[in-house]
Amino acid sequence: MDKKEEYLNELLENPSGAQVLSDKLSQLLEDKEFYKYGLLVPIIEKLLSSGYENTVLSQFSHILQRALKDEILDIAEMISDVPEGQDTLTNNATQVIARLDGEDIVDFIDLLSDEKKQEMFERNEYSYNLYRQGLIRESTLGGIIKGDVSIFVEEIIKETKHSRTPFRGVGNQTTKPTALPDIEISSIARVSTTFGEIDRVLGGGIVPGALMLLGGDPGIGKSTLLLQVSQKVADTVGTVLYASGEESQLQLKLRAERLHINSERLQVIADTDLDHILDQADAMMPSLLVIDSIQTMYTGDSDAAPGSVSQVRECTSRLLRFCKERNIPTVIIGHVTKEGNIAGPRMLEHMVDVVLYFEGERSYQFRILRSIKNRFGSTSETGIFAMVEEGLQELSNPSASLLAERSDEESGSAVMIYLEGVRPILVEVQSLVVTTAFGMPRRTAIGYDLNRLTVLLAVLEKRCGFTLGNKDVYVNVIGGLKVNEPACDLSMAVAIVSNLKNRIVPTDMVILGEVGLTGNVRSIPRIEQRINEAKKLGFKKFIIPEGNYKQIKDNDSSIKIKGVKSIQEAMQLVFS
């Protein structure tokens, strides 16, 4: 058996589906020996004849990067026979054209049917890509848009390197407006990071061609997170290029060893020249590009210093065009200011598709990945991680981790459920009330709004008759989390009274509700979702607002739910 037959048999032996076949093809493409035998054309031909058009087209961008010049036209001819309506055909044809010379471009156009020519002209995908790459002039572009194919032959100019056109648009261009109902919606083929928490925040995975921005405080774990993600993507999808302008390759290696990362498909480069990094990415065509960080990068198109407003803007614009044209997902790390905002122009956040913030207290192990902007999904999802010795570990059940060390023999503790986006999380709130040794009593809040604490103490003193004017009050949300939701008010009030009276709150009780200035307890959103989450952890008693109690449809007999109208009524139920 010759080598050609061996490769064909290896690829097509017992394929159980398109995904399995796609994985096999990806493995073959990583084999350097594969390209010595001119097997691209017979393999694609075999796959097409076996009915795996989608698989071939999905892998085409990787195939083309290794294709020999004399193979490109043969490949182009085969894909020109793929049935109509394949959305990926136009994109693949664009990639073919980018590798052809002037005469070959005309030959390729001739291979296409009139219907596909019309489709490509209407979408203006490949012609506009040629213009953006400097293969045709602006005057020629107008004729192509109108359907004058002959202009292609008349004017082909020399390819230029990174032409500076910062004001051009991205994505598909249309020749005329389209009615909204006539626009067809196709599903987005997302790339899974295999991190469930990250996929949750991104809306199901990484979208090809998306430009994502990750911000966070220094030392919070941004580089660690992306290095671990790069490892996962490299192992499951394909090559990843990690470009660092802050660390040398040796430093990256040391960090990787600490995280037990050692993948051959994870390529690292230590450079601040964005033009050089993009040249390497263009030749490599990675499945993911990581830039750490955008403030360290510079491009020759701007004379400003790295990190300046103009450099950050120009570098981001260059990356935006690159990832859209090459369909390569790109993640950039952004530094933050003292106020916690991403450094640089505000325009930076407007330009990217996704803005993520990595938050947490450095002295605590818990980290929260929060979506601030997401063009491909919800901004209500969050991911919870724990910083351990081996790096970041995702927490699929953060509530259990946060309540693991709760004591059931101490006063001043209560449990509430707050919403991190749309995700319910159970946390323990603690209080300490002591007689002040100073003329002015102290109020200290960790993880809870100090102004809300002051108002809450005033309500307890005025509406419930508790004397707190001569007491120091300290409150804390366990785990270093920051709870700004009003639903925490009632549980915090109960914790304060519990320590004041030295009365223990039942360990299987959850307390929820917003406290008003009149002492009334107001309704909170998503009450059933919160209760269901607490039931999973064994909580049996619930004190909730009366308004929420009336909304509950299915009252489970295994739990006891009490609705209260006022803070006084809540105190009687807890401590009676």
C-alpha cells in the first residue's frame, strides 16, 4: 500500500460522523509528512464524493495555507461544484483568490457558475477583500460591484503589505439596502474553550472572527486565564499564537510550567511590533490569537509611543481588520486605571465585539469573569473561578464552596442568595456588634455598600427599637465577593440583630428581601430560581417578601416558605 492510500484509509476508516471526520482531517493537517505526497486534491475529492461537503469547507482555510500553487486551481474547481446555498463557499473562494496571481484569478472566475458569480458580487465579499488587500484599485472596485467582471482582467496591481486604510468597514458589504425580514440568520459555529464557565460568559464559546477585550486589576490572573484557555484551544481545536509584550519567552515558559502547560500547538512570541506579530499570524493562521497587552503594542503607522491614545486606537483598528478578514478570533488584554476602567480611549471598548472584566480580591481565592459587552450573547452571565496553586480552577457550584466552612454555633451569621447576572449564588453574611470605645461609633462594611449599611441601621433603630447609636457595627460578605443587590438587606439586618442579641439564626434558613425606609420588605426578582438553588444545598426554611410569596406557583411540601411584609415581622419569625 502506497502512502497516498494509507492516508486516505486513515482519514476515511469508519467515520461515525462529520465531527469525527473533521477531527481526523485536522490531525492529518498537522502531519508535516502529509504535504510531501500531493494528497490535498484526492482527499478533498474523496470527501466531497462521500457527502462531507460541510466538513471539507470548514477545514478549507487550514488546507489552503499549506496548498501548493498548482493545487489551488484544482481545489477551486472542486468547490465550485458544491451545491448552491453554502454560506461558507464565498469565504473560502475569497481565501483562494488571495493566493492566486492575476491570470489565475481570471481562471478561477471562469470556474464559477453564473449564479455563484452573482451571489459573490451581490455580497461583494471577495471583490472587497481584494480591494482591502491592495490587489485592485478603488476605481476598479466600483465596476466589480456593478457586475463588470472584465475589469478584473484589465487592472491587477501588485499586492501591498498592510495597506493603511483605517476608516474602511469590516464584514460583508452589500450593494443595496435589504429589508430586515429578508435577511437570513445562520447559526454561528462557536469554538468551545472546554471551560464551562468561560463558554457560559461568552454565550456558548468563541465566535470565529470576534475581537475580545479582557480587563482587570494587576495580578488578578488575566494572563494566567488566557494561557490556560490557549492550552485548551490548542489541544482541542488547533494552533494558538500567544503574543506577549510584557514577558519574555523564558518568563512565559516558567509560567506555563507552573500551570502544567506544555502543548506543541501553543506558539508563543515575545514582541511589541504588531506588524511583525500579524505577519506571523498571517502565515500561521492560528485558531486563536492572544495579545498581552494592547498597551505594549505599537505599529509603524503611528509615531506615538506605545500605550498612548493614538497607538492603542491604531493597534486595535489593525487587529479588528485582521481578525475580521482572516476570520481568526482574537483576545486582547487591556490594563485598567485607578478607577478600574480600561486604560486608553473609551473608543477601545466600542470597537471590540466582547468586553470582559476579571474581578476579585487578590487576597481571596475567588475570581469572577463578567461580561460587560457581548455582541454574540447575553451580558448577564458570569463565570466563577478559584485561584489555586495550579492556576485558575472553574467552580461549577460556587455556592457549596462559599458555604463549606460556615459555623452553625455562632451568632451574627445569615445566608442569602444574590444574583450574579442571572446566576443565583448562596453566600454567608456576617456581622459583629460591639459597644464603641469612642464618641463616634464606627461602621465598616466589606463586600457590602456602606451607605446601605448606614440606612439599614437607622431603620433597625427607628422601626424595630434596637439601640445601635452606641455600637460599632462591622459587616462582611464571605469569600471577598461584593454584593450590591438590595435583596441582601433583610439577611444583613437579621445577621446584625443576631449578633446584637446573641441569638443564632437557624442553619437551614435563607432570608431574602429589600428593606425600605418605612421598614417594609419589598419584592425581589427571580425568587423561584433563588429558592430552587438553595433547595439543592439542603435549605428547608425561607423567609421572603410577601409580594414574592404570592408569585410562587408550586409550593414544595418539603420546604417551608414564609412571606413577610415588614422587617419587624421577619425578626419575630427568625428569633421566636
